[in-house]
Amino acid sequence: MADNPHRGSSDEHSSEGVAGAVLGYLLAGILVWGFLGWLAGTFLGLPTGIGIGVGMMLGAAGAIYLIMKRLGA
């Protein structure tokens, strides 16, 4: 352990770290915003699936924005 001084450094640029972050942002955005869309659709009396679909699209768009911002592209 003491032989490797880089062992405790962050894996910000490793492909595994980036892939995990991308997957996490996408899943979290889609699931959380899909749930919020379902709540809004239920509250507003929209037909089944409208709120979920809109929420999931907003969540995916927000996740892609955050991914691009994090990766600096």
C-alpha cells in the first residue's frame, strides 16, 4: 500500500469513473424526473403516461447537460 503514492488519488479521468458517472446521471435523471412527472400528471389529471413521458424526457435532457458540463465538452 505504501509503495503506490497514487492509490488514494481520485479516478476523475479513468474510463470506469466517467462511465459510472454517465450511467448514474442518466438513470437518476430519468427515474427522479419520471416520478415527478407522474406526480404532476396525477395532480393535474392528465392521461396516464403523459406526465411520466415528459418528466423522463426532461430528466434525460438535464442529465445530458450535466454530463457535458462535467466532461467539459
